[in-house]
Amino acid sequence: MKTLLKGEGRPMAEKLVRYDSQAIEPMILTIRGQKVVLDMELARIYGVSTKVFNQAVKRNRRKFPIDFMFRLTVEEYENLRSQIVTTRQGPNRSYSIKCS
């Protein structure tokens, strides 16, 4: 079953933007000793907003392992924000998605 984006009527898999491994590699960070990709980066790959991406994941939680993602602490978020200029400022912290 494909994940539909709310209001778009198209499966998320159909919205994938083509990326080569060299473009994705810099998106992989190490946080808490785990290799992760931030939700905002995965949303960009799928061509959707971070909010839409996170909503799709939450609607389909049963399809993912329990430890599939975790929310960054305020300290982790602030450290990343100082390193990543493009991170938008706001009250919401990013989720980190574990890489297998």
C-alpha cells in the first residue's frame, strides 16, 4: 500500500525527486551514535514540506519500527541549527530518521 499525501491524491513514492548517492551522503548525520537523516532532508527528497512528511509518517506509524525516528533535544536542535544555515527558525524541533 502506498502512502498518500493529504490533499494531493498521489502516492508519496510518485513524488520522489531523483538523487544520487553522492547527493544523499552529506545528509547523513551522526546523532546519539546513530546514523540519521533529518525529516527536513527526507521531505526535500520526496518533494513535500516537512510538515506533510511528518504527518504521513505519523498516519502510518504501524509500518515503521518503534525506534525508526526520535525527536531531537533542544540542545541537539540548537547545535544543528548553528551548523545548518538553511534550517528555518521556529518552535518545532526536527525528527531524526535512523539509517539502516
